[in-house]
Amino acid sequence: MRIIDLSVPLVTGMPVYPGDPEVTIAPALTVTADGVNVLHLSMGSQTGTHVDAPVHIDDSLPTLDELPLDRFLGPAVVVDARGLAPRSAIGVEFFEGRVAAGQVVLIATGWSAYWGRYDYQGHPAPTPEAAAYLVDAGVRTVGIDALSVDPTPALDIPVHRILCGAHAVIAENLTNLDQVLAAQKLGHRIEVSLLPIRLAGADGAPVRAIARIHA
């Protein structure tokens, strides 16, 4: 078995969604002064590689800790949406016949190559019709190697509304999906873990996302 890290590192000044809290990480205690090292973290709940809970878009929907843990891990399939022009739509045709109920569906746009650059905001995104197709197919966990499953910036977030309305989990800012896609093409079985830290009543949380590649 091989493990692939799908997470971006958390560092001061890292990219965040426009309008979200900036990230600051600094020593709170040090071995020299205090006998131990402890960091002070200041960031939003949707920082870096993270998951969105349904309550992210509607106060009446489940919070992060109200979701079953199996929403955050399981067998995965990677949908290849690389090579598209900036801000392209990822339509239903990318998913038809490729996804099944209970799978973690990962959308590889290739946009993680632009992490840390302004171009990262120009990512492709699935259409509302594609989101509805995934929900109808029984998919309840969707991840993407981009800033959002909706275009950035957006006046509305219909893909979030469709997925969160179905109590689905959304993972954003994934990386290294090209490696997972390559393993999939070789016929390897893939499992993904997107387990978040346990923030009570939260709209989302950072995750250490990984893919386990089985022969």
C-alpha cells in the first residue's frame, strides 16, 4: 500500500478564499523561554485543504460534528477534468458512467499547480447539473483540487447549495490528484480519508487529506 498526501501545508500568509480570515501562525511558547514549543494559530475554519459541512450555507443544515464519520472516508474515484480553459464548466458528461453511490468523488482539474498564484482563482468548476447528477447517483462526498466547487469569486454558490442541501461533504484545496489519477489508470484500488478536526458546531474544518493506493 502507498499513501499520497492530498493536503496543502498551513503557513502564515497562505492563500485563502476572498474575504476569509488571513492565516497567521506564530510561536506562543518556546523551549528557550518556556520549556516547550507551542504554536498560536489564527485562521478561518475553511483554511487550506478543508471540508465544508452543510451548515456552511444554511443554518438549518447539519454541522460538522452532526455528520456520520463515513462521509469523510471511503472508496474513491478520480474524475479527470484536466486541460480545461480557465473558468470552464465541468458538465454532467465528466461524471456519467464513472461514479457510484458511496464513493468519494474527486475532481482533478490540475489547478493545484497554480496554488499561491492569482491564477488559482480561475479554476474550472462543476455545473449545478453535474452536482445534481452526483446527488441523484447517491454520492455524498465530493472533493476538488481548486479553491471551490463553485466559480471564484461567485455571486451565488449553486453547487454548494445542491451538495450541502443533500447533506453531502465538500472537500476543497486538494492537491496531488494527478498522482491518484495515475494510480487509478493502472487499475489500483483507492481509498481516501478526509477526516477533519472535531470542531463542535462548525461549518467546516481543515483536514489532513490522504489517499491510500492498494495494488
